[in-house]
Amino acid sequence: MTTRALRCTFPLLLAAVAAACGGSSRAEPPVASAAITVNRPRVALGSPVELTYEFKVADGAAFDQDYRVFVHFVDADDELMWTDDHVPPTPTSQWKPGQVVKYTRLLFVPVYPYVGDAAIDIGLYAPDGRRLPLAGTERGQRAYRVATVQISPQTDNIYLTYKDGWHLAEIAGDNAGNEWHWTKKDATLAFKNPRRDATLYLDVDGQTRLLPSPQVVTMSIGSQTVASFPLAGSQEVHRIPITAAQFGAEEKVELKIGVDRTFVPAVVTAGNQKDTRELGIRVFHAFVEPK
């Protein structure tokens, strides 16, 4: 091949590579604009934060399949820290031109070794990795910068101790950031008294499929019941208001989490599971947020 032929072919190869990697194409109009609103400008590591997503579907846009939303939190050097990738509540195959799709998700900020300003990039992608063009500030590979937030140290939070009645922490084999503790029949969380009204966030699930009916969780401080609810079986976040009076006058608060019945996986599955522990409920996150 001649030098001139190489010069002509090389740009075509670059264009093909960019298209294969989901790079932008000027010939494709944006299918929507995207925005994220964070419910607070500063969030501490380990704390809950609400993200409100808003997509304004472009006139004439059409979706040939259901796309996922990717959400990347990047540090000051544009290095990826964590994600909130998800399927939108209304599938993209049902989005209509001119429609505004808006929804809110609760995210627990991972305990990541970083504090400082973080940016949030967003995009839409297909199961095969192909990305769609959006309106906005593109950062490359059809990722669009839509928000910023300040990450503060975990020490800004109230520290919770898993005191009595807990099994050792477990981590998902395919995601080191997905950690949980199983309770026994009763388990205790201990923490410094905030001495004001607060909200307890409890991110939990049960095992309805292994039991004849949902487990009932009761939360108490001393002799006071502060909450009671059944578990649906899937992972769910409960927001439990607790008043300063319910926390009491002691320097330390001991919050008891009780379940009406436990189970042993090896027993209820007739030996299909080998786990012989007595289990209550699975707790992914517990967080006390003073008002």
C-alpha cells in the first residue's frame, strides 16, 4: 500500500474505532437532554444522598430498545470512583418525543479514599455497550457532565457500632463495594446520642422466598418501640424518624433491631444450602442523620 493510501485509510480506521467504542457522531442528533439534581451540595462518605434524574426527550426521538442509564462519579483528575448505573423506572422504549422523565434515587455514598470535589457524568447505553448521543457537555465516549458535589470525610457522620447479635460482615463476590451484615434474632446498634431529632436510614432485605410469610422487624430503644414493619423480601430502605426524647438522656444510644422469627438456610432448603447459621435479616446500610 502506498504512503498516500495509508494517509487516506488511517482517518477511516480512527472513525471506525470511535464508533465501535460508543464515541459521538455528529450525524446523530441527541435523543434527549439529561440533568441530575443532588439534594445537598456536600455529602459525607458513607452517607445517604438523593439524586433526582431528569431527561427531556427530544422531538423526533425514538428508542429501538430499552437502554440503561450510566452514572459515573469522578474525582478531580477525572478518575472513576463509583457508579449509580440503573434501569430507569419508565423504560426508554416507552419514552415519547417531548416527554419529561423525572425520578429520584437514594444512594449511599461508598466509603472511598477521596475527599474533595466530584463531578457526575451521565449517559444511556444498550446491552451491547452502544451509547446514545445526548444534548449537553460531552466529556468523551458519550458521557455528559451534569452536576458536581463536594465529598467530605466519613468522620462528619455519627459513627455506628455493630454491637451484639451480628454475624461477621460479608462481601458480594462480584462487587467488593456491596457489603452486608446478617442479624441474629436480636441485634444492637450503638452510637453517640445526637440529642436532637434524627432520621435512621435502614437498608435491609429479608428472605420471604424461604419463609411462609414476611418477617416483621421491630426497632426499640430501651422499652420504647420506635418502629415496626414487615419486610417485603426485596432490598428496601426504611426511613425511621426518631425524636430527641426517644433517644433518651444517656450519652450512648443502644438501638435494638428484633425480628419475629429467624431461619437456618440449611434447614429451610432441606440441605440445598450449607449455611447452618441462625439468620434474622440482612442489613446493607444503617445511618443516623440528625435534623
